[in-house]
Amino acid sequence: MASIPTEWIGSVYLFMYSDSTSLTATYDTNKPLMYKTLRDALTVLSRNSNFPEILKVLRSDPHLILHLKFNGEDNCLEFLRDYRERRVHQHIQDQLNHCLGLESLQVFLELKVDNIKLDMFLDEEEKCLGQIYSFKPSYVKDEDLVQLERNFLNLSFRIQPLLTEQQLLYLSPIGNSSQSSPPLPLCSFSSEPSTFHFQGTRIC
């Protein structure tokens, strides 16, 4: 009789920041587009269907923070390796540049579990996995994000096959909003309307 595998669940905070554009302000004004862009950037990286799940999007200006949930140790390790090799950085940066119509957006990323910066020891995979595994999410996906997912699913059933995703974005009000910023290189930084406490600090 086959044994039932032990469930492996963990989570981490992905901090994002840009010198040229306020990601928090952009998220507030283009929430559906920004959420879909970030979700798609994480989905593209995954080699299977178990990509990181965005539970909550937090704002602590100038940082936009994604609370990511991982189902399965292998999936988490895959993400950590992509992050260490800067593929996560590149995908997020490329997707934001493309969907927001920016010429060159520089995005800084950092991974944290509470006040522990995983960027400091990314080569120690077991240590990183242990920190993420110890940080069990205490809530499910935000209801507004769940509603966005439903809207995306409903849209996919209504669209005509000949229209591309980019054309569909431009047909909608959010797709017509475009921002510009001065060209800026790719690196990491160190350092909902709902209230959230992170490291003893109140974040909205």
C-alpha cells in the first residue's frame, strides 16, 4: 500500500521596490492588471501546476509585498533556485515593463521570513527551506484576490479566440492606462487596504 506523503506548506514575503516608479501607487490604480502581471510572472517560472500562490498583497511604501504560499518542498526549492539565479527578478521586471508600457523599469527584490533576510544565505538551501517551512500562513487568500481570479476565469470564457491577451488588455479601461518613467539595471535591495502587522510594524 502506497504511503501518503506528508504535507509540506510554507510561506515567505517577497518585497519589491523601484526607484523610478511607485509600485504601491501603481498597484492601487491598476490592481487587476498588476495582480495578473505578478501572478503570471510567477506562473511562467513554475515547471508544473504548483506555482507559488499569492495570499495577500501588502503595501508599506515604497515596498509592494507579496505573501507567497508554497505547496510542496520541491516547488519551494525550485523557486529559491530561480530566485538565486535571478530568473524571478528578470521575469517580474520584464512582465511589469511589458504590461505597464514602461521602457526600462528597475525592480529590486528581497525575500524575508519575518525579520530574517533569506537573501543573505540563498546558497544554504536547507536553511532557507527550514525558515519558509516554519512560517505557516495564518490565513487564506484575500477575498479580493479570489474575486480577481474569478474575473480572469470568466473573461477567458467570453473572449474570442483570435484576440491576443495584449489586445484584450487594451480593450479594457485598465489596459489603456500607461505610465512613463526615465530609463533606469537589475538587482536586489537589502533592507490592502487591510491592516497587517509585520515585524511589529503596522502595514496597510
